[in-house]
Amino acid sequence: MDLSDVRGFDSIILLGIVNEKLRLECDSFDDLVSMYEMDVEQVVGKLDVLGYQYDPLTNQFKAYAR
């Protein structure tokens, strides 16, 4: 799966894929974006619109209070 261009992904689908990759393959968000050559701003922007931010303690994107 090509994750280098996240613009074509639905935000909810992207959230599921990113959290799965973080849970199973990557020790951090930095590892994820490096491994899949992802644009950090695109990923963070799409997930922020949903109300999710990266939590390094749990190594996943979690909903935050707006």
C-alpha cells in the first residue's frame, strides 16, 4: 500500500491505517513517516480535522477535546 500521498485517503480510513501501522510496525510517528515517506503536515492536518492528535505515550492518534 502506497502511503506516501495521503491526500487521496478518506480521513477516517487514514486514521485506522496510521494507528494500525503504529501499533504493529512502528515505534513512533517519526518512524512511520520515515518508513512510508509520508508528508507529516498532510497526515497531521487530515487527522486534526477529525479531532485527533498523536500521543507519543500510547503511540497512537487519539481524539482530543476541542
